[in-house]
Amino acid sequence: MQDTFGVRFEAMLEARNLDYTRSVQGQILLTPVDEHRAGLVLVEGDMDFTPDEQQRFFSNLDTDFCMCTDAAYDAFRHRIIKPCVPEGTALLWRSDRVHANCKSDAGTDPTRAGIFVTWHPR
């Protein structure tokens, strides 16, 4: 790795254990989201999992996309939120937050349109 100001700055942030080195994901919604339409769901609250909880709650931990296990669904069920927002809204969240897609209710227009955005330091 090159010895540049950016590399040194990121190392300093990492050493201070700040959240600046986390990536951010987002959506700019082109269709509205209500309680019946397809949309994003997030788990609110503490995301600091012990190694044991990581093993119990997530599969595929060695990749950048983890699936929740049945134990995770049981643990998170009461903490799931679905932002219901008008079209044109930008939703941003830290990528280490537990998040997923939610299908539309039966009989509801399943159309979901948006522009996905991501920022990460490297």
C-alpha cells in the first residue's frame, strides 16, 4: 500500500476507533413507500454483536453479504422498522446495520423503483 496522506489519515481514524471508516448505503426513492408496498427494513438499536451472537445470527460471515438465521429473526423481530416515505426521499444508513428488502402485501402494486448509492472510504 502506498504511503499517502489519505492512507495515513484512514489509519489514524481506524486507530481511534471512529465510525468514519464505515461505509454508508442509501436509496433515493422514485416511488413512495407505505406500510403495504415493498421497501427497505432496518433493525434499530445496538449492533455490537459478540462473536457468539455473530455466529448464531448470521451465515456467510466471510463475505460482504450475510444472511440472517432463524435465531436472528427471532431476536430482531420486535426491532424491525420500515421507513414509510414519499417518492423523492433519500434514505441513508451505515452498511453495518442489519437491513433487508421487504416484499409488498398481496394485492398491492409490487413496483419499487430507486437509485442506490454507496460511499466507502476505500
